Amino acid sequence: MFTSAAQLDPTSLHPSLWRASQLARADTLCVDTGHAPLSRMLPGGGWPVGTLIDLLVQQAGIGEIRLLGPALAKVASRGVFIVTPPQTPQTLAWCKLGLNPSEIIWIRSERTADALWSVEHLLRSGCCGAVIFWQNHIRSDSLRRLHLAAQSGETLFVMVRPLASAIDASPAPLRLSLRPAQGGLDIGFVKRRGPQHEGTLYLPMPVIHEQRSVSHRGIEREWKKPRYAPSAQGREIESV
């Protein structure tokens, strides 16, 4: 007796197959986003680890870290590496996201080649909870190289790039566009393993207010003393 194509479950043939009208099953582990409306829109119900994720932002600093915050808190025990962020990390802001500043490592580099070298070796080491990499310009072969490096472990790897990069090809299975909106973010689904989503998802983002108490200022002064570790090829590594 033959089973019709309409009744056949593609995943019974191979887990990487799915119907175009349905979200694919995740073929990697996923970390819950901490935002239920967003998790429902993603294959596997969260951020996939061991792969490249593209966050394409209208402008850096519009809320990408607040978006990632709940997931980063879950993997922070293995270390969160932030590579060439556009602004100096603020320890109190990270603390309010549920992260201990001692778990955050900030890598600065003046040369793109050095930053790429650092990220690739972090991913291949398999010892990182998360790597967040801000980069405005990157070649397609470098993207593929980082994507392959990410597949060698279970690191949450996110690249934050300009929104204009959405028109360029990328090996990332998940690509989201982020635009600022009143009180939150408008999230577009540029690429995902599942049906095309034409509209955007509005996601309210908590506003992190800086505390001005004497005790908090004292903590901030203490935590902002960086511990420098000289590294090869002109990179500087700090513990936030």
C-alpha cells in the first residue's frame, strides 16, 4: 500500500527536510530566547547553537543585547565573548540582564583580520557559551569559514551586521532584521527554515535605567577596572 505525498511526513525521510508551510525541526540544540512570541517563530523554539546567526540592525546599539540577554544569561557560565562591540560595555547594564561581569570577556581589535582570527579560534575551542561579533564588512568566504567553525561546537554565535547586508548571501540558517520601535523592536524574518514571514514581529524590550545610588557607583568603579591580557596579532582582551 502506497502512502500519498500529502500524507508523508518529510522528517521521516530525513530530519533536515520540512514542508515549506511549516517550521523546520531544529537539527541543533537551541537556547530559549526568553521572549515567547519570538520563540514560537523560530525552528526549534529558540536560538540555535553551533551555527551562525545573523542579526541585521538598522543601527548598532538599538537593543540587540537586550534581545539576546535571556539566552546569554543561560550560557554565561561558559563565558560570553563580545568581539569589537561599537560601544564600551557598561557593567551595570549587563548585570541588570542577569549576567555577572566576571563572565563577560571583551575583545578589541583594530584590524578585521585579527578579529576574524580571534572569533574563529574561540568557536573552534568549543569552550565558549556565546560569541557576539559586531562587523560592518565581511567577505562571503570569511562568513563560511566562521559558520564552519561554529559547527564544531555548541556555542551561541551571533554576528551583528548592518541591515543593508540583508541583500547579500549568507550561510546563516537564521537571519533576523532589527529596527527600533516605540518601546521595543520590530523583528523581520529575512531567512529561517520554514515559511516566509512577510510582516514583522513587534517585541517590547525592557528599558535599563542606570541607578545613581552611591553603592552602585562604587560597584561600577570596582568592576570597570579592566584586566588586560596581551594576545597575539595585535588584539587586546579584557574582562569586563
